[in-house]
Amino acid sequence: MQDITYNNAKFKGIVGNKPLYDINVKYGDTIEIDESNISDWMYFDDKIAKGAYTIKVLRNQMSAEEQKQFDIQSGLLFD
């Protein structure tokens, strides 16, 4: 999600990429999610990705070369 707001224990924002699975939302949709349904999150602290637990698990399954390519393409830095 992008352009996220938070009010009454709900996050509201715009779907900022094409969902990997068919989940009845599409790129550009405005959606609202109850905070109890949040299982992963990510924010940046001085260009370092914080949270991003799912991405870290997937990245750790990559070879060193794949990780290098992922880092270049995504622009993400991890602590």
C-alpha cells in the first residue's frame, strides 16, 4: 500500500503494485485494512528497510548472485 492513513484501528491506502495472487484487489484500488489483519510491514529509516519480514525470508532463500540482483533492482538496503 502507499499513501497510507490510519484512523480507528484501520489502515487505508492505495494498492501500489500488482498483487501476486488474485485477492480481489488490483493496482490502484483504495483499500482499508483492520490493524489486526496486518502480518508484515516495512518502512525506511535512513534508506534501511525495517520490518519487511516476508521479503527477508524470500531474499535469504536466494543465491548470493540472486540477492545481489534483487538488491540492485529493488533498491532496498537491509540491516
